[in-house]
Amino acid sequence: EAGVAQSPRYKIIEKRQSVAFWCNPISGHATLYWYQQILGQGPKLLIQFQNNGVVDDSQLPKDRFSAERLKGVDSTLKIQPAKLEDSAVYLCASSRGLEFDGYTFGSGTRLTVV
Amino acid sequence: KQEVTQIPAALSVPEGENLVLNCSFTDSAIYNLQWFRQDPGKGLTSLLLIQSSQREQTSGRLNASLDKSSGRSTLYIAASQPGDSATYLCAVRAGSARQLTFGSGTQLTVLP
């Protein structure tokens, strides 16, 4: 089966600019997650979707971050305006949604804010 | 709130050694535990998935154990190779939203 697709692979922007990341999960996976991984740390959950609804966005900085999953398939994560501390790898993952399922991660987007 | 800790943070071993990576978690009410490998600048590759009802899983030279009652898991790597050099992350799936919570990882270097 095809894996989780993410784009772009790398992005460099200046602070206060906006940026968007795209994710296409594995076909049939109902649950989609966006994680932020700062260098030297483990990934931290930003938002979880079940189909096209938000399950948990409690750790999403909503003043600057937004995400959507229209039609319950692919998803977009946006940052506007970006700050220096947003420099990180943004990882998308999907699972079938059942509690015994594992997650499959994409290759991630490395964001550098200068 | 679930917290996951991995010890050591970094490990360097000569090629051929057997080694153990440790993971501990605070809340034993988990669905499963997953070990991942991450190469520099890359995404996460799933290595082993252990369900809460299981004690261990094996894949090639890798063996992962789970002791849910004590909140611990270990990843055993036999006959380590330089190609095993990477960061190894442990994550537990728990909670009503069934989310993965990660440790900070163990950075492994296998010296030729």
C-alpha cells in the first residue's frame, strides 16, 4: 500500500510569513494526526482528525496554527504568521482509527524560520 | 497525563554488541506501544507494535518486550551494525482519543 505522502519536504521562510503543509494519508485510514518535532525532542501532537472532524486540538496554538481535513481525506496545516520557534519537522501520520492499530508516518516537512 | 521517558538519551557501542534501549511510561492503561526508528532528517519508520495483551514482539534482530504493570518496555538489538545508527523512539497509545505519546528518543551510534 502507498504510504503517507507529505509535501513539501523542506521550507525556509522569514518570520511573520505564512506557510502551508499538505498530507495525504493511507487510503482508508480514518484518523489523521499532525505532529511537531523540535530538534532533539520526541514528536508532540498538534491535532487529530477522525474523518473530517477534529478529535483533539488542545495543543494547537490556535492564534497562528490552523488545520483542515476537507472530505475526510487529505489535510492541510497552516502557520500564519510564523515565529522563529516554529522551526521544526512537521510530521503527518494516519491510522485506521482502531485502538489496536499502529500509526504510519510520512517523511515530514522540515520548516526553518529565519 | 501520560509521560514517556527513554533512557539513555544517547548510546555509543562497537559493532557486534547486543544492546538494550529502555522506555518507561506513567499510566499503564495503554492500548499498545510502538517502537520507531528515525534517521537524521527523515520521518519515522515503525519497527515493532506490541498490543497491551502481548508480552513481546520480534522482527529479525529486534525484540521488544512490554511489562504493562510496571510501565516499562525494552528494545533489544542483537549483533548491532553501523546501519542501526539512528534515533529510536518509543510511543504509547492511550486515552479516550487513542493518541500516541512519544518519549524523547535514544540516539544510537554503532561504531565500525
